[in-house]
Amino acid sequence: MEPSAALLAALADSDDEAAETNAEAAGSASHPLGFKVIREFIGAAEADRVVASIAASGLLDAGAGRNQAMRFGQLPAWLPGALSSGLQLAAHLPLTQAARAPLFDAIILNSYAPRTGITDHVDLLRFEDVVVGLSLVSACTMRFARASAAQLRQAAGGDVAPAAAPGEAPPAVRVRLNPGDLYILSGEARYEWTHGIAPEDSTEQRISITLRKLCPE
């Protein structure tokens, strides 16, 4: 599919903004190639609205043990406009993925209790290139490291990769994510680097929204 004239115009208009947001993007000495973080992708008021909408939906309920919800197909109407608007989000994506329709067809919501981390992992290969995540409610620090052979096999549907022995973990790159920040993983950052959060790097309750696109069957 060729990108539309409107999309190309949006991409061109975003060049100045991209130059600023890419200060923390892939290819720098301290970040994996294909990583980008967009600070304050949504503002505090919009973030509060989304959190309230998630609560009203009943998809997450820590008291009932529902800390995760996944949906496929049409994305929910309560998503931030900046995420559900194809042009606005596509302007930050690699051109090949920006032209696809739909951009994303899978959403996963996670509610994390204080000091609940995320095991270092590579997203499953049944999803296409580009993973987008929006952090809400509180700040955390995400870490990135080169994936081991076992972690790559796990992403392909293999057994769970064993944790690295003390002193054997690869050097990690750490990125602070504040409420409303959006991160994008593509290419090398999506397929060759793990991402995760240590328990001590997420000390308050937090919600994340992750968007992905299933590979064709």
C-alpha cells in the first residue's frame, strides 16, 4: 500500500518535531536502533480521562484479580485521540508501517501494583514490526538489553528463557518514562533487544497501554 498524500504531508510536517523527540531515539550512543520516546504524547487531563474510562470499562479490576486485558480487532473508543488518529500516530512511525491499515489491531492493558516489574523480554513474533506503549498514572524506568539466543527463541514461541545468572546479565540501557510518555519500538529495538522494568524502578501503581498488529495468517 502506498502512503496517501495526507499521510506524506503529515510526515513532512512532523520533521521539526521529530528532530526534537529523536534526541532520545534510536541510533544514539545510548539507545537501541529503532527506539523512540515521545515526551508528553498526551497531557495530564487526557491521561486522567483515559484512566477514568479504563476504570469505568471494568476491563481491569485488581480486587478481582484482573490486572491484564487484551483485545483484538477494532480498538476501543476511549483511546486517546492521539493514539486512535492514524495520521497523528503514523507521523512518528517508520514509513512502511505508517502506511499500513489498520496501524494496530491488538491492545493490551496492564495494571501494575507498586514494585511490580516486567521480565525482560522480546515481544512475540506473531506481531508485526512496531510496538507502541503509553505509560500512565506514575513514572517508571524501562531497561533495554541485547537479547540472548534463549530470549529470541521465547519470542518465536519457544520455552521461557531462564533468567541470567548474577553478573552475567548484558549491559542495560535505562530510560525514564513519565505519565503520558509514549515509546516506540521498531526494527532492531523491537526484534533484537529486550525491554523490561525492575521492581525497584516502578514504585507506584501504574497502567500501561500497548498497541501491536498481528501478522497475517
